[in-house]
Amino acid sequence: MSRVKFNVNSEYAYLQNFKVLQNVFARHAVDKPIPVQSLSKCRMQDNLEFLQWVKRYWDQHYPGGDYDAVSRRKASGAPGGGVAPAARAPSAGSRRGATPTTTAARGPRVAAAASGPATAALQQEIATQKEAISGLEKERDFYFAKLRDIELLLQSAIEADPELENGDDSLVKHIQGILYSTEDGFEIPAEAEEGLNEELETF
């Protein structure tokens, strides 16, 4: 845990953390390849599938009892709380290719000037973006729940009458085609496709 870098937001730091995890898996003979490159790109589908596997592994192997993640992080010397706004500013600048500088290095007058109207405007913009993201997440969850309900209805209908699935031009086949179609960046990896039916229960 002492080698894990918490509160990071750059691809290079993600790579380092996933490599730490990869080494731990190898040391404990966990036979699961970690797609470090694709996970560090932060694509939702890749990370979701990996987290589903981690959850299933946890359920199978954890002996039980309380697990206090916060105290484990503190014991490793990692920060317990969220990221402070000052800690985010240099990494955001370095991501754009700018040379990161701190306001403290420029002197107290410049630091006070920087925390004026510009900071208030940025905080307002962040609040607006958070609100927009929250709305989009609610909308995503709403439509996902509807699709899941349709999928469950189809499964119930097929269990009741298996003949519904036989015709290639049936309504059931068309609906399944829409439900299970993919786009670029959301394909199911070959290794995850085998256990997909088991993982559907986690939704």
C-alpha cells in the first residue's frame, strides 16, 4: 500500500499504480492478466469489466470480518481525505504541457491576487460542470435501468417459450440485436466474453 499513489489524475501515475497491482497479483499467484494500458486510458467499459472481476474475486476469497480501508490508507502514509484544490492545480497545468508553478513561490501578493475573481469564476464553472455531470449520470442510470428491464422481460419470455428465439427474423432477435450491439471503444474483450453471463448478475 505504501507504493500506491493516491489522488492522482495523470496517465503516467495510473500506469505506475496498475503496475504495483500487477506485481502484487504475480507475488500472490493470482492468475489474472491486468490490461494496464487499456485501464490507464480510463475507458468506462474496460474499467467496469475489471472491477466486476475484482468484486467476484473478493466475494469468493475474502474470509469475512470488518475491513477498514481508511485506516489501511493511513497506515500506508496515504492521505485519508479528498484531493485539496491546491493539489489539483499543478497536475492540471502539467497535463496541458505548461510548466507547473505554485502561487506560493511568487509571493503573498500574487497569491492573494490569484485567489480573487478568477478563482471564484473557476469555482463557479466547476460547480456548473459537476451539476451537469450529475444530471447526465442520472439520465444514464435511468435509461440503463429501462434497458435492463427489457432484457429481463425478454429472458423471462424466452424461458417460458424457447421457440421465440428460434426464428432469425423474429421480434425477439431484433430486440436482442439492438440490446447487445456495440460501438467502437465498447467492444467486449474475448477474455471477458466467456464469463459475461455470470457477471450479468452483478448489475
